[in-house]
Amino acid sequence: MLISNIYKSLFAPIIILLLVGALFLLGLYPDISMILGGIALFLIGMEYMEGGFKAFSGGLLESVLERSTNNTPKAITTGFLATAIVQSSSLISIIVISFLSAELMTLTSAVGVIFGSNIGTTTTAWLVSVFGLKIKISVYAMPMIIMGILIPLFLKESSWKGIASILIGLGVIFLGIGYMKEGFETLKEGINLAQYAIAGYTGIFVYVLVGAVATVVIQSSSATMAIIITALATGQIDYANALALAIGANVGTTVTAVLGALKSNENGKRLAVAHFIFNITTGIIAIVFIYQLAELVDYLAVIVGIGIENYTMKLALFHTIFNIIGVLAVSPFIGVLVKFLNTLFIPKGVNKGKPKYLDDAVLALPSTALSAIIMETKHLYENAFDIITHGLNLKKNNLLSSMELDEVTKDLHTHTIDIDGFYNRWIKGLYGEIIDFSTKAQANMSPEYIEELYKFKLANRDIVEAVKGTKHLQKNLLKYTFSRNEHIKEQYNDIRKGLAELLRNINTIATTDEEDVIILLLSKAKIHAERYDIITNGTLDKLIRKGLITNQMATSLMNDSDYAHSISKNLIAVAEVLFIDINSDLKKLHEDIAINEEEVDLLINNKDHT
């Protein structure tokens, strides 16, 4: 920390001085300053639009991406449409990586969306060439910005705030394009960059490199395309070199993607590799066939009504065509590509006590954050299931089979499990990670999401309590399972059998889609959980009165029956939250018809009287 502070104290003043010096030099060259200011405004506008669409969609964009990507053509189409609408491939990438990390989307679908997103980004070039260069700032851009500022003052809903951000973003984008155009026109009076045009493949490679470097520096292919189009419109570069620059802008995004993936998880890295392969392949195709593609553009321009001298729109058409060709060339091999990607970035070893789904990438969206927490809670339950099963001296394979429960309870382990040790390795740390991650996730959640998140926090607590209860139960369970007193032995085997039945029923609930089975098993589990109340049902009194067990046995049985009852209630509570989809009709149906504790008591009492 001390070294970090010294570093900051030494270099911060130097950085500030450099920035001041740069601003002073820009003041000497107002045309360059205007171009750079236009680029800055364009980037700011893109940020506003991205945030605006995210707020305006209210989860709709995420829902569409999740449900409309179950095959490659749909994934590509969805990626194209989503990016074309929101004008942000980075936002789409964030959502896709979040879905991948939360296992809401397959890698095949994610790659398809990214391929489609590459076509979607070409709409920015159309926006700039068709509207941006023709917009009168005073007529359209300024009113958009003013409206965007005024809307939140009167309309407080998040959707209206999103619309306001979109308007501000569009206005600032057009403002930025205007400044860039004006800057290039002013620059032309002193320096005509077109005189440095390079012909042939030498020029193509040089300008591809320039376009790629510009994109890496600016970190936005859309901004690079805006610069290229405005420079072309003012005659600062010629058409042939502009085509090469556009290819370079596409290639440059691969570097941006790779740099962004360095801090990402395995899925983010795999997606970056897919993006890299796609853009490099597309770039090579475009470079090799650049003259043929230029002829194709000339042919299609006549058909769609683009003028022969309208080079900016022809550039936008070129940009779209070579990205479409890239998708057509690569998409047939998505299956092979995904197989290759799955061999990359394999984690070394699997630790059951470490989180599998809690990646910071999913925090970008409330829906993916909640999904990740749900799956991690299931992971915690799986760990707890193994500990509880072994702690009850039951074999997991038997429990999950169709073997009769009496046989399951008779087939014992030859060794006992150290529940404390497994709790510390498999439960304690993972539970802490889930709670910590939940705290971070709820910072970006609406009250509805926070309410659902709270239920899963409780479910995690119930899982931990069930494991602790098993630990308390284990000592006497092992002792009396081998007791010579058949009566106490029978009682403890009944406890084991009851919990075995509950664990088997919960496994059925977790693996079935039949709604009536789920509701029936949950209701049955609640009723059977009351069997452990041996004081109320008279079992303990009968055993003591007849002298069938000692006072010490009676005390142990009474305490352990209470532990068994608590374990059952905890596990039932977990099943009610964890294994019913929060978005399904079954959730509401179960809440409507599920029996409560009073009704359970009534059923038990009626059964006793009969």
C-alpha cells in the first residue's frame, strides 16, 4: 500500500502536467482539437445510448437474448438485431458473457450472437453516413440533448430515464460527428491528407494497420468508422484507402476483445478467442478480395439507389457486405469452433468448496446475478446432501436408487464421516462466498429482485443449519444404530429412514417437471416431518413407562428427534425455494395450495384420533 501511494504521489503530477501540455498544444492546432473533441463527444454519446437502452429495456433485452438463441441462425439474427437497436456491441458482449457465466446460454449460442453482433455494428456506419453527415446540429442535435435533460425532471420512471439517456446520446453523437466533419474541413485548408494516399496492396496493408491501431487506441470500432466516414466525406482520404481502414477497424476490435478478456472468466476468454478468429478470418477474406468486393458494392449501389459518387454510403455498404460474408464463411464451422474453444482455459482441478458460478461478470445484470446465486445455492445443497447422507450412515447410490428404504437403512458404511472437517471444506467457505456475492449483487437490483434474493439467502442458511443438525445427530445415531437394545435401535433407524425418505423425495422434486408430483411430495414431506415429535405422539412416554429404554436413552432420543425435526423443516424450506422456478406458474400454485404448519398439526391430530 505504501509503495502504491508513493507511486501515485510521484506520477500523478507528471500525468497532470502532460495532460496540460497536450491541451496547450491542441490549442495551437484548433482543427485537430476539434476532431479529437468530436471523437470524445461521439464516445460519450455511445456511452449514454448504451446506458439508456439498458435502463429502457428493463430486462427485456436480456430476456430476448436468453430465449431467442436456441439455434445458430436465431442466435446470429438476435445478435444482429440487438446490436443494431442498442448501437453497442460491448453491451451485447457483457450480457452474453453474463449469460454464459450463469449457464443461461450455451457457448454455441453465445458465439452465434457475437457473429450477428458484428453485422449489427455496421449499422453505426449507416447512421453516420445517412444521417450524421446531413444533420444540422442546431435543428436536431441540440433539441435532442435538451429533451434528454428535461425528461428526468418531470418523469421519474426508469424507462423514461432510459429514453432521456438515448436522446442525449443521439444528440451528442451527432454533435461529435459535426465537430469531426468541421475539423477535417478546416484541416484540409492547411494539410490535405489525401495527397498521402498509397495505391495497390501496399496501401491496403498500411491503411488496414492504421485502422486497427486507431481502433485499439480509441477502444471503439464505431468511433473509428465515424472518423473514417467524416474524413472520406471531406475528401481527406480517398475511397480505396477508406475501404482498407474499415477492414482495419474490424481487425482492431479483436485486440480490444482480447484485452477485455484478460480479466474475464473462462467463458469470456473463450468468447474473445471466437471473436478473434472471426474477425481475423473476415479481415483476410476482405483483404484478399477487396477489389472484387468493391466491384460488388458498385453493382449493388446502383440497385439500392446509392449514387456513384456517394462514397460514404458505399463505404457503409462495403462494411456490411464483408461482415455478412464473414458470418456466411465461418458460421458453418461453429460446431467445430466450439469444440476447440471448450479445450481452452480448463480450470486446474475442481474444489467442491469453491464457487462454480459466482463470477463478477454476472453482476452486470440482476437476472444473471440471481441465476448465478440460485445455481451456487444448488451447488451448496449438493455438498450438503452428500454430507447429510453419509452423516446418517446411508449410501448415496442406494438412496438415489429404487431400493426399498428398509434395505437402504440396513446397508451401512464401514467408516464414519468427519462432518466438522467436511463442513469447513465444503460448506462454510462456500456459504460465506454466496452471502458476500449476494450483498454485492443486490446493489444493482430492484426491490422485486431483492425480495427473491432474500429467499435464497434464507435457503442457504437452512442448508447450513441442516448440516449442523446432522453433526449433532450423528454421535448418538452411530452409537444407538449398533445398540443391543432393539427398542432404541428401532427408534434411531426410524429417524434414519424418515430422513432418507425426505432426501429421496427432495431429489425427485429436483429432477422432475411434473407439477402435481412436486406439490404432493412437498405436502407429504411436511406431514411426515411431524413424526419426530415423539413427546406429542406418545412414543417417548410409552417407551419410558414400559421400561424399554433407560433415562439416558430417553434424553438422547428426545434431543435427537428434535434435531431430526429441525433438519426436516430446513430441508423442506430449501426445496420450496430452490427447486420451484421463480418464474413458473407452479410457484404461485404451490403458494396458493401448500399446507401450513397449523394444517399439518390438524392432520396429525385427526390421524391420531382415528
